[in-house]
Amino acid sequence: MGLDIDRDHFPDEEYVVFDRRLRDCLVALAEVLDRPGFGQGEATIGAELELHLVDSAGRPAPINRKVLAAALDPRVTLEINRFNLEINTRPVQLAGSPFSALAAELEDALGSIRRAAAAHDAHAVMIGILPTLTERDLASWAMTPTPRYRALAAGIERLRRTPPTVHIQGEDPLSLNCADVALEGANTSLQVHLRVVPATFADMYNAAQIATAPVLAASCNSPLFLGRRLWDETRVALFRQATDDRDDPSENDWRPARVSFGHGWARRGALELFAETVTLHEPLLPVCGSQDPVAVARAGGVPGLPELRLHNGTVWRWNRPVYDDTDGGHLRIELRALPSGPTVADLIANAAWLVGLTLGLSPVAPALLPGLTFGHARRNFYQAARFGLHAEILWPDRPGERVRPVGAVQLIERLLPLAHQGLLSAGVASEEADRWLPIVVERARRGLTGARWQRRAFEQLVAKMPAPDACAALLGHYIKASDSGTPVHQWPLP
């Protein structure tokens, strides 16, 4: 996120100084983006995987510091709640066999965590939302006690005068007072980073926005929260509301949510998205570095822009632009919509599906936009999150034509060849695409995502026992199946 945080609260004048520095960062970023050759280089991908820690009864285990210390793995870091950890993979070249390389690295890092957790009679779980969570598990005590997370919570509290209420529709609708940002720790995800050259950033970003809905529909894994059946990807609704810094989160609020699908198509490039982030959202963590970004840029250097990176990390677009000063400076798209789990095979298949479809759609993105409005794409995203494989997605038969509702399963099967071609066009080996994309095809054909498996398992179990016991039993079956490595579409029901 750019800078270390060593305090929880900041005086008002530091917010003023930080806001000025953000404007300087935008000027510096414009300078480097206009520089010939900036951001050129091999396309790469990397990933961040968030995890839950649970005890032998399937309850959240607030021991992330102990597990981190025992794992001794530099790829593993703390996450927002005491029962969360995160794996950060190294970037790999997109050409060749990148997804198999990511799978091997995730398996290796997971092994470190699992061995460390086992010493504390705990287990690491890849799942969007733990079905065994209770409201008490998400109180303020659950937050990992670091200045960064305390400052983040204090920054959101500073902007909203009253605690928000979380409302999520579903078979068992939820209304919950949200007193603390620790509620966000209920969610864990897979975030994929795709390096993009500046000249193609707008088309690639728009393609990612369009691709996210059909990809998410085939990847949902968060249908249960606090014993209630909600969205297939409840994480999308919960994350938006848990981190809201507005007193009135209704659609009529003049301030946009910090978690959003965005505000329109990218027309020129990455700069406009960073400018929106700075202009639309007040700072939460006003920590300034010592570098003068404009002076560095005008001297021909590559500015770090730590303030912009820090602020950008507190505005959670589902597809987020990223600036990085390493390797001579470059841009990435952080694809943030995918849930954690159910297995490494499922995670990597989802990543290949999303990256491939983004690459496949990028050349035709300009032709798609006249008929596929940003409102259509945003609606598609939330429909996919709510209904998964049962969603209806608005899509044209051909680029430039009017959209019409298409069932998610039908659309997924129709788009898989385009995702395959997208991967091959970027130099991904054909056997690599042939290894991972069929997992998505089978999932769609059998109608069995992680979310659908959890729903069916819960309905079978809750007919025999109280809901809390059914959630615990479900998680036990889920962990056993997940640890087997078998993709979710092949899992038996309990």
C-alpha cells in the first residue's frame, strides 16, 4: 500500500497536506505515463490469496500471528482479522505455463501455513466466507492489532458519524448493525495481478470489467453468512457495506462507495482512474513520504508515488488500477472479484478463465461499448454475484449489437473458446489453457460451483440438525474435500 503506518489517529492538518501530495502524485504520474517506453515489458501475472484459520471444531482461530511466526515464509502476511492470513506469490511471465507455476507456488506456501497451523491444532481454509462465523467473531477484538488496521478503522469512523447497517437479500435476509470494520474480515478472496502496457490499458481495463460477470458467475463460493443463505457471492455485498464510510449508503447518497464496480468506462487510460480515486474519496491514512514526486519525474526518474499507492489501497474497486515503481515503473490491473477456494485447482482455473477472457475481449472492447453500457456491465456483475450460475447476463450476439439477457451457463460455454484464444494470443502454452479451462466448463455444465455445493450440502444437513451444527458439519466436509485437491464439480454431497 505504499507506506508504513505507525499511528492510529492523525490531526486534521495532516489530511490537508496529504491531499496536496496526492495532487502532486497525479501530476508526476501524468509525466511518466507520457514518457516514451514507460511501462513496456513482458506481461506478467501474480496473485494474492486470503485464508481463514479455524480450530478443530471449525470455529475461527484467532492465531494468525502465531502461525505467521511458525511458518517462516516471506510470502505469508497478516490480514485484517486475527483468523486471516494472506499469501503473496511472486510474479511470473504470462507466456509459457504461468498458471501451473502459480499453482505450484500456492501449494508450497499453503504447505508452510498448514504445518504451522497444525502445531496449534488449527487448519487453513480457502473459502469466501466461513459458514461457522458468529457476530461475536466479527467484533472489534477480532481485528489484527497493528497500527495499519487500527488506523484504517479510525479513518472510516472519522468520515461516518453513525455505524451503518448491513442489509443483504436472499432466502434468509440479513439485517445487521455494523459497528466495526472487522466485519470485512469475514471475506477472503483471490486477487490476480495482470501487468498491462499503458497504451492498451483502457481497452484491457474495460475488457476486465466486461469479463468479470461471467467469470464470477462460474466461480462463486460465499453463499452463507451467519447461518443465512444469501447471495452466491455474499462477499461482494458484505465487503461493500462493511467498509462504507458514508452515513447514508443508499443509492441517492452523493458520495460514491469506497467499494464499487467503478463509475464509467475508461476512455483514455489509467490516469483518469487514479484521478477519480483521488477526487472522489477522502483520505483515510494521511501518511506522507519524503520524496517530491514531481521533481523526481521531471528529473527523468521513476517516482515511488507512495501516497497515491496508499490511498489507492483504501479504495476497493473490483478491478483496480495499480502503479508500481519497480522494474522501471509499470501498470497492472488488480482483478479483485474472485473468492478464495475451494481448491488450488479451482483457484487457478478461475484465474486462467478471467485473464483469458480479459485478453480475448480486449481487442473487441471498443466495438462492444456502444451497445453494452457501463450500467449493463455493472448490473451484470451484481447479478452474477447474487445468482451465480442462475444469473441472467446482458450480452450482445456480436460486438456493436444490442444486448439481450443470456443465461450464465449458456454464456460461459459460449465464451470459453474466446478465453482460450486470449491466452494463446499472449503466448500461454496451449496445453496450459487445455489443463485449466475445462475445469470451468465442467463446473458450469454440472451446475456445481463452490456456492452451489455449499447450498446443497447445507440444505441436506439443516434438515437433520440445527443450523449452527449444520454449518459446522458442512465446513468439516468442505475442508476434507478441499484438502483432497479435487475440483469442486467432482465433490460428493455429505
